[in-house]
Amino acid sequence: MKIVAICGVGVGTSAILKVNAERALARLGLEADVTASDAANVQVAAEDAQVILSSPELVSRIGKTFADIVVIENYFDVDEIAEKLQKAIG
């Protein structure tokens, strides 16, 4: 499974989300390839992804995708990320 974490401009914030998504997956006992991307390059980065992790502000910039878009309010809240990932990937 591939998960892409995005942020607005660079990869700083998405890198934080990536690390916390990996922690959330470990708590759930799940494995996935988690990568970080900026919103401008999300179409390329997520072309084969099953899940895109995004803040509410960036959802409109994702465009057409077959991936599930999971909106994360707090990139530092591993519990929130785990709960939402569990719902998205079962």
C-alpha cells in the first residue's frame, strides 16, 4: 500500500505528517510505503497511491484521484491519524 502525505509548499510539514503516519501505522500493526510531497506535485507522487493525507486547506488542490483522501486536522496528533487511517484502509 502507498500513502502520500502532502503539504502546501515544500516537504517540511509533509515530512512531519509522514513520520506521524508511520507511527500511526505501527500502532495499528499495518505496513505501507509512506512518502511526502507538496501539493503542486501530488498528481505525480500519488498516481499509484491508495491514500492521500492532507490538511483541509489543501483538499481542493489535489485534483482528480482514485486514492482515498484523508483530511488530518492536526499533523502532530498520532491518535487522530491512526483513527482516520484505520477507517480509510480498514
